[in-house]
Amino acid sequence: MRVAIVGATGAVGQELLAILEERSFPVSGLRLYASPRSAGRTARFRGEEHVVEAVPESGDLGADVVFSSAGGALSREHAWRWAEHAVVIDNTSAWRMDERVPLVIPEVNPHAVAGHRGLIANPNCSTIIALMALAPLHRAFGLRRATVATYQAVSGAGAAGIGELREQSAAVLASGTAPSGEPLGASTTPRKFRHQIAFNLFSHDSDVGSDGYNGEERKLALESRKILDAPHLAISATCVRVPVFRAHSEAIHAEFERPVGEEEARAVLATAPGVRLVDDRAGNTFPMPLAASGGDATLVGRIRADASLPGALALFVAGDQIRKGAALNAVQIGEALIRG
Amino acid sequence: MRVAIVGATGAVGQELLAILEERSFPVSGLRLYASPRSAGRTARFRGEEHVVEAVPESGDLGADVVFSSAGGALSREHAWRWAEHAVVIDNTSAWRMDERVPLVIPEVNPHAVAGHRGLIANPNCSTIIALMALAPLHRAFGLRRATVATYQAVSGAGAAGIGELREQSAAVLASGTAPSGEPLGASTTPRKFRHQIAFNLFSHDSDVGSDGYNGEERKLALESRKILDAPHLAISATCVRVPVFRAHSEAIHAEFERPVGEEEARAVLATAPGVRLVDDRAGNTFPMPLAASGGDATLVGRIRADASLPGALALFVAGDQIRKGAALNAVQIGEALIRG
């Protein structure tokens, strides 16, 4: 199968290459695309260097499957033209809510792939990581309402976000130490983010609407309803950027059509595909971004009866934002296509 | 007024000294106490060095007001004996839920000070910061249920926690940089915490009970009920330690006896004592730990109608854990005592 990656030099593009190799995706040909600025660079795949090209005007990317992760603007403009020549798996937010476009987490709604018209959307990272735990619970108990607070890694803002956390943190640590043991603090100059991210956190850096919810929070609600085919599902999220490199965590309270016990919830999650329970109360070990980073599984723990509402649940999840939150999920969609 | 500080060399003890000076607390004499290991050290107050003494066996600390912040064990053993000679304002968890002991946030329940029997408890930091926003809403609308996800600074674990975040972060940054821009990662050896805190986060490091809630989460629920005199208040918290030095943040969903609109909630919070609204949607600027650090106010923002439940609210708060979460609140209790 001939594969193209648009946005090959970005954080997700690089991870796509690694995962295609890891999972022995049947790649018979590989074309790498990026902005004209990055054209001419090379990237390694199965021991060979591949030259990165500028995205052509023609719309024909010379591939059967296109993984698109070069930003919403490019995808909004070109995705359907690319789809005349290939199946496009789009990692941007451009077409996720378009009713012609399936929005797919392969563990959750693989059947949706079948109805595609050349374009399949990869959900937002925080949506994927939440639903890896909530979807099996929904199937078993009927999810009615969820409140979510996220702890999102800087990788969601790409390589620039990663670099900013690294560089700012070094500057703050180099600023000297106050008697209290804290760094004195450096005057950081945020570039990618509006606020300092080193040793700080802030409400997610997407635009805030008139209802007070930001874009990330709106995605989590709207995409969840589409993926679960649950148009009346009530979700309220607070999305927060934290000084972590590449895995998102989420604290979730969930209410169901019928009262759910802690043990039956744990039993459902224990056998949920792509989920690994990390729920060691005695050892005080639960999902952590560091443990989720570099792995495929979404870690789920802190599973407990919600003390504030009989029959409801509380839980905590963590997943690699670049892998399951983006590149891995996209490759899994590709695998589902191949399986037919 | 003769003042003693037990635990004078700790993070909270040092902040107590600074705040007593800042607020011109009427200190006619000052005695500083700590463990025998720290005895002989000195601390500065109003330009003079004071020698730190070991806690005496007698129970008489030579003071009218004792600020105790040397850990629960010492307080459990000695607090009532100290209280034979002075009014003890206890910053540990030892006596908070004892029915003989008022648990006081001066902006919330100052009247409770009047009934003291020599011992007044300072609430847990995450409780104080949550209630600075929830208490005025409770008075106006009748709080019925709250779900809380915290983002807690390492200062809650004292100077050792602060040092561990600083040192681990430096080690991770010195480990080299992967092609993705992330640090390669160092093998850290956690001492104060069970897990790496640098560029990571984890479920709060207090013991987890059979109901799945940890000690910090239990404190938040039980103390809130006592302070608000709301024995049936339903609270479920998920308490999480994040790589931030000294301010806690909390994402809160709250339900009330009567439906609450966003504007009336904002009006209540705008005039709440000790609260500063930071709720700039256009500028995407909301409460952040860095902005709360070193200040007295609890920052409140992201005030919005909860999209998942008509009449409910969502909000986000941040407050300095060492100041309002501990030392400042304790000094304010002392001021309330003086006012009578």
C-alpha cells in the first residue's frame, strides 16, 4: 500500500513514521510532504532516507492512504482533492464534525470506517483518551453525563510547545534559588503559548466562546457525542495545559443510565481493548503521564464510586498524546481500512 | 502579643514570619521552635535575628498565640498542653475534625473563632482555596454537590517537595534532548515523593482508603462540610500533584439548591472577600499558579454555566498554597482573635 504523510517533519508526522515501522504496516511506497520550508529535509523509514517534498498543487499525492497532520488550514483547503486519489486519514480538526466524514477510534467505533467517502477524521487527542475509558462504560451502563478536568501535555502544541517547555524550564532553574527553595524565576518570553508553561499551568490555549468554553472543551463534547452516537450526552470539560511533555491525563466524573458499582466498572475496563488498568491503591500507583509516554495503552485508574452521587463513578486516565492521541490512532484507522 | 511559631524553619514557618511582619501583626515577643536538629539556627524578623529553640517539654511556649506547623504527630501529642498557656492556631491536620476545635477560614466562618477552647485549626490548603470561591456561592445559592479536580503544588509537601521538583527537573533537562525535542529523561530517585514529579504528575501522595479516595480528597470533603456547616454537602475530589512550586489550582463543577446563572455567580464572586476575579476570555487569561504565587488573593475564573447540567456552574481557582493555603490563613485567624 502506497502511503503519504503530510506534515512529515512535525511531532505527529515523525511518530507516524515510527509507528508504521513498529507495526509493520504494509508500506509499498512512501511519500513525505511538508511545507516548502521543510522540503528537502530527509526522514528515516525502515533504514532508508526519504526526502521530504513540498505538497504538490495537483492533489495527487502518489499514495493509496494519506495521513494528514499538517494543520487544519491545509486540510480544509486540500483534503477532498487528496481524497479523489487516496483515502485520507485526517489528524486535524478540519472535518471532524462534517457529517460526510466518519470520526473514528478503532477500539470504539470501527464500523464507522466502512461508510467513508475518501476522508476519515482522527479525533482530538483529549477526546480519544477520555473515550478509551468512557466508551466501554457507555456500552455497558449508558453514559449520561461526564465532567472532565484535563492535564494536557505541551506536545499537543507540536514540537514548538515541547521546545518551549524545555527551554523555559532551563531558564527558570538557572535563575537562582530563593531561601524557600523555589527558583527565583526568570522573565520568560512565551512564543508558542500566551503564558509561561514552565512550573505553571493555564487554561487551554484555544479560543474561548461566548458560553465560556474553549475550543478544546467544545471538541471533547461534540466529538464524544458523534463517536458514541449519543447526541444527548452531557459533557462539561475544563481543559488545562500542564508542564508535561507528551501525555495527557484526565480526571473524570461520570453518571450513567443505571447505577454502576465500582467492581462492575473495573471488570468492564479490565477487558476493554487498548486500556491498561493501573489502579494500585496500596502502592499509591495510578495513571501518570510519564508511565503513559511512549506506550500504546491508555492507562485507567482511581476507579471508585463517586462519593458525591450514588451510582456514579470517578476515574483518572492518562494516554500518550502523540501516539494514541494522534499517530497511533491514525495508523489503527489505516489498519481497519486494510482489514476492510 | 507574645507569639510563638512551632516549625519555624519549615516552608510554612518561614512564610508565617514574613506575613506577621508584612501585616504588622502586634508582636511584643517572638519565640521560634523547631526540631532539636534545627535548634540553634536563626531566623530574621523585623530586622533582628531570633534563635530557634527545641520545643520544650513543659508545654509553656512563652507566648499568648502559638502558630503550630511542625506536623501532625507533634500537634497530636502537645497541642492541648500548649493550649493551657496560649491560644494555639494549628496548621496540621491533627485536630481539624475534632468537635471541640473550630476550623476557620476568616473570610468564610469568622464567627467560629469565638467558641474556641484554646485550640483553633487551620484547614487543609486545598480546602481553603476551594471554599474561598464555593463559600460565597453556597451562601447565595445553597451548594448541594461539587466535583473537584486539583492541580497541587509541591510546596504542600514542604521544603523537601520544593527541592525535589527543582533537582529532578534539572537532572531531566541535563539528560540530553531526543529528536522529538523532549528530554531523553534521567533516572530520578524520588525521595519525598513516591514517583517522579519533574515533568510528570500523579495522584496525591496521601494514603488511599477502601473507598478509593485518598487522605487529601477526604479532607476536602469533610473539612468543607464542617466549615460551611453543611453536613449533607456532597463532594467528590480527585487530588493530583503537579510540577508547580507553590500554588494550587482546582477545576470545580458545582450544583446548587436553586439554578444559578453565570452572571449572578460572577456578581457574587466579584465582591467576595479575598477573591480576585481573573476571567478574561478575550485575552485567554484565567487563574494560574504563577499569578497566584506570592499573593494573598484566591484567583477565580472560567466562571461559566455548566454545559452538562442546567443551573450548575463550572469554575477554576488558584491560590498560593503556602500563604492563603496555610500561613496567611493562620495569621488571619490570629487577627480575628485580636479583634475578638
